[in-house]
Amino acid sequence: MAEEKIVTLAKQKKNLKGLSNLLGGLGFTKISYASKSLTVEKIKGRDLKGKPYLEYRVEFTPKSIEFTFSYQTRRNRLSRLMELMPTFLNILQVAEDYYEVRPTGIFPQINDLFSEFSKMVDRDTLEFSTELSQLQQKYQELNSKYQDLVRSSEANTRILLECERKRDELQRQLDHLTGMSDDLLKESLYNWIKLHSGTIDVREFSRANQVAVTRVEEGLNILIRDGYLRRRFD
């Protein structure tokens, strides 16, 4: 998990104790108050190793309001930012009696969102764009070499066959990547667990569905994070 922080310049106008009391009823997992600072956190479940997921953290200091959020991969950063930006703006509004806010610190993130929206075709483009682009580039390179070898002499037969094997392997990976979306993986895992009395053998599911073990664990973590599953040893 990676983290990113948005720093908004803000001048504190009065003691934060009242703000602490105000935020205390809004469902935060943890609130830490000191004479010159206030920190609130939202935790959303734990992964397979028991490590908590940080949803977001807001730190109120005398000169700034800092918003830290977590994301899984670079391709997931903008979707998380899109999801959490309204929350941050609402928190700034709640704190308006305690701070004079200069919102310029938020502008770069909002610009990032608008720039990306203009390029997106659908949700899958955002979720898989980085990994899929790299795989497609490798496939195109090998396919180009394959076409060149087809036109070459029979003396290159061994090289041609090896290149064809690698090309077909990448094609299978590409088909698998585009075919097993996060939504399909979550649905398959959820149905499997229901049919197996609430349990799952990761390697058995991996073999049965031809999905990598790391991909299965990633899907389980998504279900845990989204609240569809709970670890029995929690």
C-alpha cells in the first residue's frame, strides 16, 4: 500500500478542542487531540496478514490541514483520489469555524482528476491501464519480430518457433488479464467461499480457475477491504 498527502495551507483561528468534539461523532476510527494539533483517522478492515488498511488521515496543525490517503497501485491512485476528494472537502467545510483555509493546495489534485477524466473510456481503462499497456507493448514487439521471421529463410526456423511460443504465452496472459476483471474475480471468490462453507484454499481456487495465487490474494484483500468478508481470527 502506498500513501499520498495533500497539504492545504490554513491558519488556525481558535482552539481545536471544539473541533475534536465536533468530529468525534462522525465515525472516525481514531481521534488524537493535543494542545496544538488534532489527528483523525479512518481505518477500513485488515488484510490477510492482519495489517490495518488506512482509509485516510486528517492532521490539523496551526498552519495547515493535511489529508493523507492510501492506494494500492499507481493505476489505483486517481480512482482513490476521486473517491475521497469529496470527503476532504466536507471536512474542510466542517472546520471552517476553526481555520482560514487557502485551498490552492488542492488544485493540483483536482487538475489531475480532470486531465484523467478526459482520457478515460471506462472504469477498466483506469483499473488496468498501466499493466495492460506494458503487456500489450511486449506482445506487439514479439509479434513484430515474429512477422519478420516469417519472411526470413528457413534457416531461422528454431528462432521462429521460440518467438511464436513466447508470443502465444503473452497472448494467453493478455486474454487472461482482460478477461478476469476485479469485479469478476470478486464474484468468483465470493461464490466459491459460499459453496465451501465460508472457507477457501487459495491454491485450490488458483488451480481450478487458472488464476495466479497472488491475484487470488489480491481479490481476497479487496473483498475484506470492501466489507464482504471477515477474517475468522479477527
